[in-house]
Amino acid sequence: MSKVTYFSGESFPLEMHKVRIIQKLTLLPIEERLRAVEEAGYNTFLLQNSDVFLDMLTDSGVNAMSDRQQAAMLTADDAYAGSATFTRLHAKLQEVFGKKYFLPTHQGRAAEHILALGFVKPGMVVPTNYHFTTTKAHITAAGGEVVELIEPSGLAVTSDEKFKGNVDVAAFERLADERGAENIAFFRVEAGTNLVGGQPFSLANLRAVSHACRRRGVPLVMDASLLADNLYFVKAREPECADWSVADIWLAMSELCDVIYFSARKLGFGRGGGIITDDQKIYESLRAWVPMYEGFLTYGGMSVREMEAITVGLDETLDEDMINQGPLFIAHFVDEMDRRGIPVVTPAGGLGAHVDAMRFLDHVDQRYYPSGALAAAVYLASGVRGMERGTMSEQREPDGSEPLAHMELLRLALPRRVFTLSQVQYAVDRIHWLYANRRIVGGLEWTEEPEILRFFYGRLKPVGDWQHALVAKFREDFGASL
């Protein structure tokens, strides 16, 4: 564990890297942050990065590369077909996943698109532990239906459950009996359930899901984008795997799945993705879609330089001193907020710290998007950009009605090897101040609401004038401070 206990008795995560290249940050005065968020329609996705101090929107494609990754990018074989770079990446994927076939794509949602084209027919159902926004959009666009089968404990914001991403296997058995296995396109299990706090599933649970799927002839598909965190949690929290290597856990998980897809913007610290399988029929059925939508079979829309970086990044993921950095710093972030009474998702998961907007803004009706309002308020109070993960991230039903999310979360992602501990502490301090003044914050309502994936580029406005009251309170308490 890369964690150190000091003479005082306090314990802190310890960076297992040194900083050799820096990028200057700017912390705007709060009045300028108000201007910026108004221009962005109170949607943090639409903020200009030059107006952001600490960008905790996502860890997708913004993780810091290592010196080895940067060096590898200079060795890329820039060939359209038959590239040696592809051969190196393919060999590394075969090593870590233990599967023969690889279809490259430009990122994870491109892999979702191809899987939906290849597997989903109108009227089919895709069970999952929990949906992700783009996955659900691709499946529903193909005429399918997504059914969430997460264990009930996974929807408890605070608990001691170590694997809140586990599948309710009995519920899957009932679904297969009711709908018929032939009407199930595939079972999708997400490593590190993104929308409920980056919570992992256990190896034991994956075994049970795999057994149930294979008994009924249902393909098991794993979204491995957040697999690195899930590997860490299995090793740290599942007694059976305490003495296993990361490589052994990785192979054990892979063997249980028929198809694996991933975004290398998360897994591998590059920008790309792809689909992996040992099944030749599945490979051949999906192969034709890659040249049509992505690129040739040996680059799939990826830059060969990124492919070289991913190859090294996958290798670094096997290093226990690297794989633990995200979860340890996230746990510290969560613990520091929890210690101050700020409502957070526990236990800490992967990807980032998750603030419970339902408790933080318990006076804001869920129909007025408390997670989105909290994201805007945190930006105002700190210059920190987080991401709404609640009702705004859902999509309306065909009849126009709006389903309310199970959770209203503000996700504060921690890109790997990017932020220092003092920057994390700054974020905690400003969120603590905001929590003390939370009654000032109100809700949001749409001014422009796109039909699909509205959270990416829709625009909103405050209900009332709470944003100006928050700025006034900030100046009262902090004076000329930023």
C-alpha cells in the first residue's frame, strides 16, 4: 500500500511518482466564475477549461502519462495497415486479457455502438448491474431495453458493503425466465459502476453471473473501462485474492466473460478503445462494422502514437504501486469530506469522490436537478469543475415523462497522477464552506434541453437568484480571497 503514517498518527496517501512537467493553472475571482458559469448555461460540461482551476469533471483521457508512455509514442509505426504498433498493442492485450481477438475503436462508446449493432435487435433486453449513459443510448437506439439488476445494497448511498456493484443473480434468473434467454441480447456487467459512485463488483459475484449466463447461453459482456480500480478493490477487499497478483485477478475476470470492451481513455491512460473476445464467430460478426464506422482493422480510428502509449499504460496497470494511486487518493478525499460532515458515497469507490446532492441540498426538489445545481455551486465556490450524475444524466421516456435518478451525485473525478494533496485539501475546504451555506443554493431548470444525452450540451438557469446571493456570501466570508 502506498500510504504512510506520520509520527502524529495521521495517515496520508503517498505519491509514487515525481512531477517533471507542469501546466500552469488559473484561479479566477468568484465574479468571473459567475460570468463563466452563466455563459455555460450552468452546465459544467460547457465551461471553458481556461476558466477552471481544478478540472475534476472526468478521468477520461486526462490522466497524466508516464515518461515511458511519452517515449513509446515516438516509436510508433505510422502505417495504415499491418502496423507494428498494432501488433505490439494486440500482443499486450492478449497477455493481460488472455483473449485472441481484438477490434480497435477510437474510444469506448464506439465499441458500445458496434456491440449494439451486432447484438441488439428491436424488443431485446440487455440486463446490467447498472447502466451508463452512452451505453443505454446505443442500446435504446437499436430498439433494445436496459434492465438494471444491481444488488439492492448498491443503491444505498452510505454503507459498509465492499462490493456495491454486484449483480443480483437471482433477479437475472427471474428475468431470463420471464423474457426468455433468446430475447436477451447479452448481459453487460460494468467494472466500477460509474453512475452509483464507481463501486466495484467481486470476483465471486462475476463467477456467479458467468455461470448463470453460460447455463442459459447468454453472452456475458464486461465494460472494462474502470477495470483498474475494480482490480485494486478485489485484491484489497476480497480475502480469496489478497495474495494474488493483479495479473492473476485480471486473467481470472477475463476468463469469465465472452466479450470485453474498454475505453483506453481510462484503462491504459491513452485515447482509444476496443473490443476483445476469444470467440471467432463473435469477432467475425462484429469485424465488418470497424472499417465502416471507425477505421481499418489495425487502427480503428486511433492514432498509432496513442496505441503505443496504451500498450505501456496497460503494462503499468499491472504495477501495484501505480494501480493503487487512484483509489487511495479518492479514499482520502472522501474521508476528509466525511470527517467534516459533508454527505458522500461510502465506502469510497473508484473514478472519484461522490457527494450526495440529495442530502447536501435536501431542500431542493429533485425535479430541479440538485446534482446539477451543486456542480454549478461548487464551481462558483472554488473554481473546481465536477460532473452531475443524477436526473440530468438520465433521458426522458418516449412519452416525455422524466424518470428520477436513484441517486443524485456530484462526481469529483481524480485523474491519475494529476493533482497534489494540497489541491485535494483546497477542494475539501471550499466544499465544506459551501455545505455550511447550502441553504442559499437553489435548483435549476432547462432553457435548452436536447433530446439525447442532454447533460452533455443542454443549458439551464437558476430557479430564483441564488447564484448572486452565494457570491455575496462568499465575499462576506473570504473578502478579497479567490
